[in-house]
Amino acid sequence: MALKGNVNLADIAPNHPFAHDCIIIGGFHPSWSIQQQLPRGGSHGVNGWVSWGYERHDVHVSARKWKRILAGESVMVKSIGWYEGKSFTCRWYFDLSAENTLVVRYGDDGADGYIGNIWDADIEAVGK
């Protein structure tokens, strides 16, 4: 059994077997905690991405770090970004207790690329 087609997040109970395998995009269910609304993560963690400056920026979060994030810890994960053939470091700050649950800073000076909520990012589980 699998969820097929467009599924309204409000129609899925947090304890539904497929609830945590959904990709959460642009919204949340008001009666669920943030942890209930995010994918549990696969055996290889999660992949996430946000966009700024007409570019998509990606991060991989290991299963171990994702569990820490879901447990409410503040976690920073690094990734590499590219612009006009040059690489730069992105630092992804996850903090489910903060007003902005996801902040991405980039470059040597730590410029803000994304400041917002984790449920506005695209997140998918990796592995089974």
C-alpha cells in the first residue's frame, strides 16, 4: 500500500505508516509538532534543498544527525555550493526550537542565503 496522487497533509494522521515518508512542501498541519511533520529519514538520512538567487542549494544530512535534529538539538551541517564555476561552503543550521528553524549561510563571510522554516524546504528520506 502506498500513498498515490496529491495528498493533503491535513488528511494524514501523524501515526499513519506513510506520514513520515511524505515530502513536506510549503505547509504544516497545525495540530502536529514539527517533529511529527518531518520525514523520519531513511537509513542514509535525508536530502534537503532550498533556493536563493535563482539557484538550488542541496544538503545531505546523515541519519544520525537527522535523529538529533528531530530530538530538538541544534545541528549544523556543511555542504558545497557552486556559482559561476567556483565552489563555496554552505552551513545549514537546524534548530526546531528557534523562530527560524532553518538558516543557511554561505561563503567565508557567512552571508545569509536562506532564513526561514524547515517545512518550506524540500526534504526527502534517503534509503529505507
